[in-house]
Amino acid sequence: MTTTLPLWPTVEAFLAAERPEEPVFLLSPAAVTAGARRYLDAFPGLVTFAVKSNPEPAVLIGLIAAGVKGFDVASAEEIRLIRSLAPEAALHFHNPVKTRAEMRLAHAEGVRTYAVDSRAELAKIAETLPAEGVELSIRFRLAVSGAAYDFGSKFGATEAEAVALLAEAARLGFTPSLTFHPGTQCRDPEAWRAYVLAAGRIARAAGVAPARLNVGGGFPGAEAGAPPLSRFFATIETAVDEAFPEGRPALVCEPGRGLVSGAMALAAQVRLVREDGAVFLDDGVYGGLAESPLTRELPPVRAVRPDGAPVAGEAAPRTVFGPTCDSMDRLPGAPLLPEGLAEGDWLIFEGLGAYGTATVTRFNGFGPRRTELCARLAA
């Protein structure tokens, strides 16, 4: 027996035909392929995908089919998932804090690259894993701006600490490498330049030539206002030549959002328009829009009628709430929505291929459970 899913031409066509009664994610297979090709065709090294950003099997299969051969995994569950879909893929266990049980499972599954940012974790790895054939990527942090939110408050050694960790990893017989992450939605290519130059300083001070330099993720999605991806890659290339004049390490990147942000949209229905103008949706910050309070941004949004026609009226700022019995379930700011918006209409949020499905909690029993395929997500 063969099961097939329809490929709807547009989000509006799906809504008009199906009239769903709950929020729905829409996935564009073509956008998955296009996102992968943007990196595979231009990045001067190995492209890996950060599984945490979207572990949907349909997305992962699309990336694999497009040619992605490496994955950044952060847990035993993610390791098992990728191994079930791509047994030969390169897996990088780049969560800097791992249990011994997780490391033993990872090694048994063929994982040979691990991130570390502390002496305590390095000692734990040395006690658990054989050094031969195992790469340790020392993760470091800098005080640079440009990201929607910074990862350095949780992960990353200082430059001085990274020097000691890199030297110790080499002394213990591990393959030494360096890695960093400038923070999510980083729109400033100069952040990568600062990090790459710091990697060169760390390597020279440690007296160690790193086998690889992982320049992280953090690349913005293809939204308006972000520099072209080519500018990020050119900045990285120039900085690597400057930082490592006697021999470049092999380069790796691990984008999540940059690869798949444009591959999914979310359709959320209006449950109520209150007399004060506030809008209540059937999804919110405990569902597919969970990241919006953290980035303080909303993805592009448009309003349509149940039959798929655009909602008429001048755009006006609105307070928008999700469906849960929690006053924190409110979208940031006051998005501009048409004055004619009414109960039963739909808001279509684009750019949710990363951290959309991955962060749905089902709190209070609300949230999207369904994904449909669409040829085109944008209006």
C-alpha cells in the first residue's frame, strides 16, 4: 500500500479546501532543497545541519536528498534519529555538556567529533572515550554583538581558557579543533571575522595547528534586511587566510536557521477579536511562535479569509494573544494587521522552518500537530 500526501499549490489553497479547525504547519520541499543548495554550492568546507532547529523527518530527508552529509547533534535522541535516516552521515556531538552514557552511545554509533568548553568536560571525555580517531573541538566565546541573542552566557571558554584546553586536548592524543557560535540570527559578518581571528590567536598561543575550524551557525534566514550569504562566506574566507597564514584548517559550518527557515509557514486561526481590538489566535508562544519573545521579532505575516482571499482594510497595530490561559502568551510588539480581521480568519506566519515545530509544547492542550506540503509558502 502506498500513502501519498497532496502537494498544495499555496497555503491559501489548502486553507480554502480543507478548512482546518486547528493550527497547521506548511512545509515546502522545494524550499528545503533551495536552502541546502545555498550552502552546499557556496560554503568553502563541510556543511552540517543543526538538527535542533528542525528534527522533522521530512525536512531531514529533504536535506539528505539535497546533498547534506553532516549533522550537528546534541542528544542521544538526535543521534538515533539521524542514524535511522542517514547511517553514513558525519555526526558532530557539539553539545558542550554530555553524560558519560551519552558519549559511550555516541561513540558506538560512530560519532567521532565532540565539543568541549571546560576542563571538567575535557576530563570526563578523556576518562570515557579513546583518544585515537576522536576529534575534540574546543568551543570559545567572545563579547561581540550582532545576534538576536547571545549563546556566550551559557557556552564557550574564554580565549585564555581555550588556549589551555586546545593544548591539553592535543597532549592527550585527541585530534584538536576549534569551534564557535556567534549567536542566533547574527546579521553582522564582522562577528565571524572577530571569531576567526581569535581562533588564530588561540592556535598560536597553544602551539597547536587545529585540524578543523567550525564557524558555527547563527547565519540569518533569508529575511529582508540580512546581508547576502556570499558576504558572510567571503568575510570568513578572508579572515581565515589572515588568521592562519601558514596553513588553513579545514572549515565546517553548522547552520540550522540559515538552511531551513524559509521552508515552513504556520497558519493560525483567529478565535476572537475583542471589542478593544485585541486578537486571540489558536496558537501562540507555547506553540509554533515560541521563539518570538526571545528574538522580540515576528516573522512576516499576512491575513486571509477562510476562502483564502486577503483580509481587507487598513493595517493597524494589534495586541495578539495565543489561546492558553496564561497572560504571558502574547506575541511581541503590536503587529500591523488589517482592520477587517474577524473570527475565523487566518494569519499565515512565514519563515518558521527553524524553531517552529521544534518548540511546540502543547501547553493547555493547544498547538499545531499537523504538517501539510505546499509548493509555495509566500503570498
